[in-house]
Amino acid sequence: MATDELSYLTLTEAGAGLRRKEFSPVELAETCLRRIEALDDKLHSFITVTADLALQQARKAEQEIGAGNYRGPLQGIPIALKDLYATKGIRTTCHSAVLEDWIPDHDATAAAKLMEAGAVLLGKLGMHEFAFGGPSIDAPFPAVRNPWNTAHVPGGSSSGSGAALAAGLCYGSLGSDTGGSIRTPSSHCGVVGIKPTYGRASRYGVVPLSWSLDHTGPMARNVEDCALLLEAIAGYDSKDPASADVAVPDFRSEMKQGIKGLRIGVPREHWFNEQKGTDPETETLFNAALKTLVSLGATIVEIDGRPFATARKANQTILIAEAYAYHERRLQEAPEKFGTSVRRRMLEGAFLSAADYITALRARSALNEQIRENFSKVELFATPTAPRPPEAFATMDPNEQNLRPSFTNPFNLTGLPAISVPCGFTPGNLPVGLQIVAQPFHEASLFRVAHAYEQATEWHRHRPPL
Amino acid sequence: MATELSLDELRKMVSRAGLKLAEEELQKLLPGVNRSRNQAAELRQLMADPLEPAGTFSANARKQKY
């Protein structure tokens, strides 16, 4: 099999090939490591490459498979982790000078689950510093670049996860999402990412940004791979106080049921049709995606966007208050260690009052009710994942970003599960994503819709011109 | 709208918060601080009902290690 062909297998295809012994875990790991060596100088998706560990784990998987000890579909599969997942004995930086030399003495639960399933760790991925702010231009590691056009941002904060997957450097990844940090880079890099329901996947060992808004979740090159990865990391974890003791379904068998009869709410009015709302190219692709969903048997229902629009204010208030609380001592003692963008945004949290924070939590209760009331009329919501395609580094204005709506953060505030799936390309060949949102713990419905859409389109088969 | 903080007020609040920031940093910080405070004030206007805050407290919560 040609190297490019091997690099762009889906995780599921790679797992099947390993089981059939068409290639070995060592061949897969070596292919990824060679590709990282060849391409990552211009993408900067990896902060740390764990080549020796990867080859050691691949050899172990090879021996196990050879001896008939089959652990499951992740055995021998090369993956990479956003560099805020604690990895025992492996540097975990959060893309920051603050933790530049931190070597954890424990593994994040989600990382440990992947390793127990036999996955091979290629390394730790670049991100927005501490999962906040914009591309980290003054951090000790370079900002991650978009494989579709390296002059453009890959989206964040799980930038390295999106870029590495799109570039064929790994077969699966874990990101984290506090306001859109899995879904936005998935959209901008043309891959699939799911933020599961709050509590579905453990946050233990993931460096917090905002305890009550942080979610962990997988990213991959197609929907089935995301479902497989979520099955592996989901489930109750007593080490995470927010972990939910809810059974994990077989997402992959449920996703093939089709979408006939599903009602999908589109909160366009008073939200993404407003000034500085959705970019016209993005809206055109989104509307085309809705037509495809209708052709597959779904019904589109327009719903009121107002509570979704207000959610951003509550989300931002909670986020900066919690982020400042977590980093307060470091910001008092050595603020210069933080990059400019992340430091300024975190410091805003120092000047909110306790009443401001509590008010945002009360607004969270109200908005949660208002948004969930829509589930009496529809089963799911759909929006563009991001209001516009990936911007160029040269023209990006971080202040202007705050004026645009966020289509992702209402679902951190409400904890609702949400997935981003590729839905087209701009005339400049930059990817755009479709976001689908479901009721709590209904990730299976997300996979159903995303998989049906993916099967009806070719977007996930496009490759960046590297 | 919240009352806009002046640079002098921000300087005092920074000191009370135990932060040490250069004058240039304070000036660049001020617009964002006022924007965040206004955002919280706008939320307050929406909260007519006597709602309890959303919370994650659990009596069973164990010590976490990050």
C-alpha cells in the first residue's frame, strides 16, 4: 500500500487492516513518524513527538496481535493527544511557558483508557495556550498552521488535533472543548469532532480552563472513528466529580439507522442572521447541508435564536471567572510567563464580582431551560459550526472575534452534546463545518445524523494540498 | 451597563488583587475589563425570576489532582 494511502486510512480501516495482518502496528507507527518528520516543520501540530514510546507500544501490539490477543479496534492504532492531557512521564505543556517543563506523575483518565485499549501514542499536540485566547504567537512553541492553507489559522483551541488529523499524521486524537475548542478546529481543518454531554467523558487529568464548561472528546477523520473513540473514553469515573454514571451505548451500530422523520431545529432568527453573524460563504454551505438532510428524510423547523444568542454572555462570564480562579496564583507571581493574549483574557476575570459570577450561573439555569424547551418541538438543532471560514493569520483581529456570535458555546453552557462534520469548502478551498446538537446523553442521535450526512456527501474524502 | 472603570480605578483594583502589572499592560487591559463587566451587567438585567444558580457541588466529590 502506498504511504499516502496508508496515512489517510480511517482509524476503522486501519484497525481492520491490522487484524487482517495486511500491515503491522510498527509499519503504521513508522509511516506516521516519517510523515510527521516530513511535514510538521510547516504545520507545527506536535509539541512533543514520542517516537521511542510509539515504536515500543507498536511492537507490543504487534506481538499481542500475532499471539491472538486481540484487545479491540484501537490496538496498534497511532493517536496523539492535545497537550493538556496529563501523561505520566511525558512532558505536558498546555502550549505555555508556565508548564514548559511539567512532567506529570499520572495519566488523564481518557488517555489511560486509550492506552489500555492498545492505542499507540505518537505525541502531544499544539493548542491555544491553556486552551484559551487565540493562536499562541508568543508562546515557547510556534502556533499551529492549517494544512489546507498554512497562512490560515486551524481554529482552536485543539489546533494541533485538527491539523494533525487533516494532514494524515495520526488516525485519531483527543481534544477539549470549553466554548468550541473541539468543534471549531474540526470545522476549520475539515475533520469530525464531538463534544459529548457534560459528564459523559472524564475530565480527570485534563488541565482545567473552566471546571463547569470543560468537556473532553475525540476528533477523527470520519464519524465512525469519532464514535469508536468516544466509546473507548466514555463512562463513569469516580475521579471526576462531574462524571455521570450513564451507560455507554454502542454508538457505531446505532448510527446506521438513518434520519427519516427526525426534526431538526435551526435557531436562525435573532442569532445567526444578525449583523456580524454568519459569513455568506458559510451560510450558503450550511443551507446546502440542510437541503441534503431534508433529502435524507429530516424536517427542518425554524426556532427562536434569542436564548442561544444570550448564552455567549453567560458562558464568557463563567469562563473568565473560573479561568482566573484556577490561574490566580500564577498570574500574581509570574504573569510574564503567560502569552499576551491569554494573560489579558484571564485577567479580566479578576475584576468581576462574586455577584457577577452568580448572576451568570443563574442565567445559565434560565437559558438551559429556554434552550431545552425546544426539544418538545424538535429532536436536534443544526447550525454552522463557526460563523466564518478559517481566517488568515495576517488579517486576524482578536477583538473583532469577540463581536461575532459563537455557535458553539451555548452547548458548553447547557452541557448538550454537539458534533461538527465537514459540509463543504469555500471558493478558496477552506473547509466549513456543520454542527448538530442533541439532547443530553443522546450522542447516538448526533452520530446518526452526521453519519447519514457524511455518507451522502464527499467532503470527508477531500485531502489538503500538502 | 456597568459603571465604566477608569484607568485609576483599575490600577487600585489590580493592586488589591495582588497583581503586579506594568502601566502599558493596564491600559491594554482596561477595554476588556469594561467589556466583561458590561456583559455581566447585561445578564443581571435579564434575571427577573428568582432562579437559583446552576451549580456542580456534590457532597460526594473527591479531591482532584491536576
